[in-house]
Amino acid sequence: MSPEIVIARQFTAIGICLLDLYLVFLWFYASIRTRILFLWLFVATGVFATVVSFLSIALTFEGSTIQQSLGPLFSPFLVVLTLIQLIYLTVGAIAHTLLVIWLVRNRRGSIQTT
């Protein structure tokens, strides 16, 4: 792989991690300020996403070293990483669904009262 592609992957992994951290803090702030319980699902999803982002950074910078150090456990590690992504995406989909339901119900309530 060319050095330019490696550098682009590294910057991309760092950018994704920073955005994940931003979203965790954003949803944490929203959860505290509004006291809407299902917003904590976004916080949980963000924490999982951030963990995966840190692992992606590690794989981007030191993938071959990690593969050598884990040896035969590297394949199960990738499977667990994929399962973690599936879990946080599922929780995120549930949280987004609850948010949309809540917004639609609130919107209907404000239309009916005016």
C-alpha cells in the first residue's frame, strides 16, 4: 500500500474517533439537560463507537504488529470487533427510532394545540 493511502487512512481513523468523541459528549450533554431517558442509548452507542474507533486507530497504525502479537487470536479479535459494531449499530437504530417516534408525537401534539 502506498504511503499516501496509509497516511489518508490514519487521518481518517483519527477524524472518525474525534467525531465519535464529540457525539458522546453531545448526547451526554443532551441527556443531562433534557432528562430524556432514551437519549442515554445514544451515549451508550457513542461509547461503543469510540472504543471501535480507538481499535481502528490501533489497527491503522500498527495492524501488522497487532496481528503478529495476537497470532491465531487475530481472526477471533476481528470477529469480536465486528460483533461490537453490530451491537452498537443495533442500539443506535433503536435510539434513532425512539427519537423519531418522540419527535413525531411531539409535533402532532403541537399542531393539535394551535
